[in-house]
Amino acid sequence: MLGSLIFCWVSSFLILIGFSIYCAVSIKRAPKRNEIMGFRTKSALKNDDNWQFAQKLAGVIYLVLSLSLVVLQIIFLAIWLISDATNYHLGLILGYTPLIVFIVVALILMVIVEKKTKQYEQEVNKEREQANE
């Protein structure tokens, strides 16, 4: 039982830290447009400008989210250790909660970043039209 709790806490922590690192890198140096990595939505894959915009915006948002959840997980670990470190089910719940919250919020943020990417594309197209006039 202790092994599964350790796996729960360590895996959640490493996933969130790994994602934070990936986001920090993608903010500075977004991957080239591809079908495997990055924030891949219909609007983001449409052209290179959209791709760069979506990678940077998603990178910032998801970096803040993942780092916030790392802090939350550390707080949860402290709460669990202080309150009743023998309660296995509480340990699992508190261990996986930040990861579950991350998945749910990430899906919601995906819709927001997609909308912002579409708005960005419209603004860029409008500027190009005005420049051509």
C-alpha cells in the first residue's frame, strides 16, 4: 500500500513538473508546426503565425496552471502528513487531485486558447487587408 501511495505522489508531481518544463521551453522556442507535439488544434495548425501564437499563449497558460498545481500538491502532501498519514484513501485522493484538476482545467483552457487563436488570425488578416489598401 505504501508503494502505491509513493507512486501516486511521485508520478503526479513528475508529470506536472515535466509539463511545466515543456511549457517553459515552448514559450521560448515553440516547436515547428507538426502533427505530434505542441498545442494542435484546427486553428493552430492552419498556418505558421497561428501556430506560433497558440504555442506561446498555451505555454504561458499551462505553465501557470501546472506550477500552481505543483504548489497545491505540496500543500496537500503537507496536509496529509500532518493530519493522518496512515489514511491510505485520503493519501490517494490528495495525491491525484492536482492531476485530475489539471486535466479538467486543461480541456477548458484548450477551448479558450482556440478562440484566442481564431481572434488573433482575424486581427492579422484585418491588418494585412488594411496594409494592402
